[in-house]
Amino acid sequence: MNKLTLTIIPFKDGWKQKEGPLDFKMRNDYLFRAFLQCDNESLKALIASLLYVDVSEITSAEITNPIILGASADDKEIRMDIHVILNKQQPIDIEMQTYNRAGWKERSVLYACRGYDSLKHGDLYKEHPGFWQVAFCDYTLFKEYPAFNASYMLTSTDDRHYIYSEKIKLTNIDMTKIDLATENDVRYGLVNWAKLFMSETWEDLKMLAEKDKTIERAVSSAWQMTEEEVIRERMRNREEGEMMWRSMEEELAKKDALLTEAKRTNSEKDALINKLTEKLKSAGLDP
């Protein structure tokens, strides 16, 4: 298994000579995972944007499930979510969800509950810091309730929706709905992070970097990673795996549609037979 030791040099600018479409977009979950692991300052800046605070308030952001750079993305121990302990207290899970894979809502709840279930013997429930899960998505999870930045907690089911507990929070950043961003999303740079992840060309990245030093650093760090062939290989593997998964889900969807149509056709046939049978009976004929 190839392993890589990589030192990120802040603001290295070789990427500024690049032009045209990106070979690998920042939505590639291996690149997303590896770059945030190698550039702790960018990780802190991203979390500060999510919290609507100045980055100076983020004293530490420790990744507790680091991957071995160069390890196969297919290895069972490799997971593309990022577990972070913020300021030595708050656990956060950060994910890149690049398409609406079936069952994400259910899996996100499961992951959040697992993350919360971390009390050690003797700990007090009220002192548990809770668990926060963040998913960056390039699709709209709830089409009837579009939002750029939406968070969910346990609430009452009546129309008051008062909070039962703030200990578990799930946040979805819908990067296709930047037009719905709030003033705080813009002010604290969360919109620029979404634009970074959704960029398609080097020109897109250059425009963002010119206006935002935080994004310039992130672009530089990510570019340095993509210059390493072992990282490029792992990113290609992830993209091929995603394409296979999408193709499989599309085939299953087509089969489900055909099955639904067949059932509908059979129901219509049964209804027609019943109707004709009743007419024959009414005419005194025994069908």
C-alpha cells in the first residue's frame, strides 16, 4: 500500500498558472477529506464559518479519525467523514455528500446518534457536549423546504415546535441554493466555502481567492494535494466508485418504475375484466 507524507506550504501559488476545467473538483470526498486533514488552519476557518464566529475563537480542531494518505479509499477502515473535537470539547462530524444517495436521511440520524452515544462510565448526562453533524450537499434534501443552511434538532410535534433537546444537531448546507443564503452566511464566509466546493474551473477558484485570503489558502492546499499522483489515484478511484453507485441506483430506479407500471397495467386489466364480468351477469350470461 502506498503511503504519503505531505507537508502543506501555505499560499504556495503554482496553481495560479492553471487554466480551464478542474481535473478534480473540491466535492471529491477524498480530496475534501485529505485537504482538511493536512491543513488544520483551513479546517478551523471552515468550522468558524459554520458557527458564525471569528476564527480566533477556534483554539483547536483535532481530527480523531485521520486517514493514511495514499491508503486505498476502498479499505474498510477508510471513512470519508471527518470526526473533529472542537476546542477540546465539542464533537463534530463533517461530510461531503455529492449526490442524493438513497437513505441519507436515515443514515445521517444513525451517525448522529452514534456520535452522541459517547458517554463514559461516570459521566453526567447534563455535561455531555452533544453532537453536531454537518453535511455539505450538492442537492436539495427537502425539495418542499429549500434552504442554503438548515439545522435540525429534536422538537415537539405540535405547531409550537419547542426544542426538546439541543444535544443532537444535524446541519445541511445545500450548495445549490446559495441564492437563499443569509447575511451571516455571507458575512462569515460560508457562502465562499460553498462556492469553492462547487467550482468547476480554475478561473472560478481564482475569482474566489482574489477576494478571500481564507479561500486562497484552501485552494493552495488542495492544489498541492492534487499534484501528488497517489492522491490523484485515490480521487480517481472515488469518482469511479461514485459513478458505479449512481449507475446502479439509476438501474434500480428504472426497474422499480417498470415494476410499478406493470402493477398499474395489471390493476387496469383486472378492473376491465371485473367490469365486463358485471355486464355479462347483468345480461343474464354466466361468464
